[in-house]
Amino acid sequence: MKEFLSFDTMLTPKVIIVVYFLLLLAVVVTGISAIFYGGLSLSSLLGGVFGILLGGLVVRMYCEIFIVFFKINEALQEIRKK
């Protein structure tokens, strides 16, 4: 509890994981809706699938970038303690 109140442990990396899954769900729902609202044509099918794949990749990359920042912070704290 002391680490939490003194900001020694970071809460944001855990929140980023939750945000990742919520954004991934939003990407999938948007891709599926693009498929069905496009009239089930080949172009809407390809656009929806491409949107799901590309959107999932972009969401993953952004979340990994934020996680890397926090890993760098943890590594610097360990160096400082030594």
C-alpha cells in the first residue's frame, strides 16, 4: 500500500492492458459493422477485414510504445538503486 501511495509502483501499465482490449474490441466491432453495412459486397468484406487487421496492429503498436516507456522507467529505477 505504501508503494501505491508514494507512486513507487506504476498503475498505468495495468490500465494500458485494459485499454488495449477495449480498443481491440472497438476495432473488431467497427470492422464487422463495416462488412454488414456495406451490403455484404466483396469490397465491404475486404475493407472490414483489412480494417480489423490494420486497426488491431496499430492499436497493439501504440500500446506497446507506452509499455516500453514504463519499462525504461523501471530499468532506470533499478540502475539508480544500484
